[in-house]
Amino acid sequence: MTRLSVEMLAADAAEPITSAGDARLGIAVLAGIALIVVLITRFSLHAFLALTIGSLALGVFAGAPLDKTLSSFTGGLGSTVAGVGVLVALGAILGKLLADSGGADRIVDTILARASGRAMPWAMVLIASVIGLPLFFEVGIVLLIPVVLMVAKRGNYSLMRIGIPALAGLSVMHGLIPPHPGPLVAIDALGADLGITLALGLLVAIPTVIIAGPLFSRYAARWVDIPAPDGMLPQRTTQDTGPVKRPGFGVTVATVLLPVVLMMVKALVDIVVDDPSHGVQRVTDIIGSPLIALLAAVLVGLFTLGRAAGFTKDRISRTVEKSLAPIAGVLLIVGAGGGFKTTLIDIGVGRMILDLSENWAIPALLLGWLIAVAIRLATGSATVATISAAGLVAPLAADMSASHAALLVLAIGAGSLFFSHVNDAGFWLVKEYFGMDVGQTVKTWSVMETIISVVGIVFVLLLSLVL
């Protein structure tokens, strides 16, 4: 979504599909979000259905005609999927190639062979951050947990000293760095520039992951001193079903980082050249666009990862096919979230948020973070929190500079990671893999997520002072 389209949405908010006053709109928004929360948490309804029902209920609560509410929801769903669906699919293909080819194992083995002692937590952060770039959070956990457990067991390390840095690396990538679904949706909703968001996201992510990972792991290891559970120590998949040979370390890392480099080159040229008619900028605008950058990485990965691992054409085709099935649910949730966002804007919530932000004098970055925190605590879903918060504060981005719109994306992403607890699937995944009880999981995983969120917004606000 371009900045022009965001401005159009903000203009549309001046002529909402309902004439309800601010008080009724406020009650309608709270009721709609509360309904989504209840459906997800109390009735365990899939987030796609909860967002769909909540969007329709939102229009009804606000007094909007049902046909116009339906039109807003379906229009938002379609435009959101069109904007981010292909990118999510390409990211899933690249992640699957990385896992199935043994490229992920190659990265892990190479870094661990060169790290020991005090360097091990830093090595785990590096592994998780590199592997976490193209992988969804849950996939990254499943891929890295066996490594974490084996390193802790064989090296006689505290499980938390090794595990927390890895989890921090994955979580920061998931919340702040595109092409993960949450940041992509926020970028689309706010009309932010993806390259600038990526560059600023890395500036925020590096100190955040250091503080929440290796540094916090020292305290987490004291609070929860447990060994790696023997029952959860799996065999490396490549021993049984993996490729006969694996791609090299250098070419694997280069393939994973290729889209990041292309998008950052575009952002750099946009800043230095700043002339859309210039030949260099025209070229980088094309090769640095998210679609072309990710497509290039996938096409390169077919050879550097798939063929390098000895995959036949049929095996590569099956790998690509299998990578797309798991993201169906993600795309539906993202699409429904886009429908919810558009419904919010069309009933006039954008204008109401603008008025409130002026009256309360709350900085837009802090407001976006607080809204994301509230929805994250209520629903347990970082993606739902990002989508909903981006929809609520989208009109505020219309008059922002490109850098501040990108910072608003990062503020929302940071808020969406705040204090994971019992209503978050990731909470239970970490608990079971690490063999912890609920209290131990709160002391480690939940506190780590909170540190990421708070440190993230602090660095976002600091950047806003100099940009």
C-alpha cells in the first residue's frame, strides 16, 4: 500500500459509513475487540473466524449498514492478501529449502564448531537470527530446539544460558524484521517503505536481541537452573531423512541474506540519490522491491540450496509444494486482519484516533505500542496484535516522514511481543520443549518477551529523536 493510499484511507475516514458519535464508536471498537478476544481465548475459535465475526460485529455495533460493512471487510481482506500474500509464500519457500537441504544444519554446525565457553550464547543468537530471517517463528523453534538441547547436554551448559539467546533471536526477527507476516502487514497498512523499515529494524533489533538474549540469559539461568530434558532430545533429522550432501556455509548464508541486501541497497540509494528519474535508482527500485528481492532469493536458492543438496527436479518441486500448505492459515488470519483494519477505518475510527491523539498528546509511536501491548495481552497473538494496532493508528502515518512511518511499524511490532503468557501457543511450545513448569516459563520466556518489547520501544523512541 502506498502513502497515497493511506492518505486516501485517512480521507475516507472523514466520511465514514456510519454517523455514530465518538462515544458510540469507542464502545463499538472495544466491543469488537473484546468479542475477538473472547472467541479466541474462551472458545478457542480460529483467529480467522474470530476476526471475521468481530469485523462484522464491529460494523453492527457502530450502526453501519451491514452491506457496507461486508464490502469494507472483503475489500480489506483482498487488498491485504494481494499486498503481502505473495511475499509470505516466497518466504515460506525459502525457509523450506533452507531446512530440507540441510543448509540450516550447515549454518548451525559451522558456527558451533567455532564457538565455545562464553561465546556459546552469542553463537546461539547469531544462529537464531540468521535462520530466523526467512522462517516463521514456530518453524524456527522446531528447527532450533534440537540444536539448543544437544548443545546444552553435550557441553554441560545451563539450558537457559543457551536457550534464551536462541529464542530471543527468533522472537526479535519475528516481531521486527520483514518478510515476517506481522511487520509486512503493518508496513502495508501504514504505507511505510519496506527498505527503510528493514534498515531501521536491524538497528533496533541488534541491541534488543543482545540485551534480551545473552545478557538476560545470565539471570534466567540463575532463576531457572534446569538440565536439558532427556526425553526431548531428538535425533538430527538429516541423519535419517536429510540430503546426501549439504550446501556450503558461505553460499547458504549468502542466499538467506540476498533479499535483505537487495532491499537495503534500494533504501540506501533512495536516501543518497533521491531522484526517481535517475537510472541507478530506477534499477534499485526494481531489484530492491520486496517481490523481486524474495523471488530472486528463491530462484537462487533452488540451485544453491536444492541442487547443491543433490535434490532432483521432482524433489525440489515437492519441497516447494509442501512449503505452501502450512501458510494457508497464516494468510487467512492476515487477510481477515486486513478486513478488520479496513472496517475500523471505514466506520470512522481513524478520525476518532486522530482526535484522541491530539487531545491526549500521546506520541503516535507510544500510542501504537500501547495498543499492540493491550491486544497482545488479551489475545496472545502477536500477529493479531500487529494487524489490529496497525489498523487503529494507520491514519496517524499519513502525515509522517518515511523514517517515522517505519518507526511506527517497529513500535507496533515491539508491542506485539509483550509478555507472552498462557493464551499464547508459543508459551506452551517453549514450556514443553524445555521441560519447565508454568512458573519457570513465566520467569524465563515471558520475561524475555517483555524485555524485547520494552527495549524495542525505547530504541524506537530514541531513533525518533534523531531522525
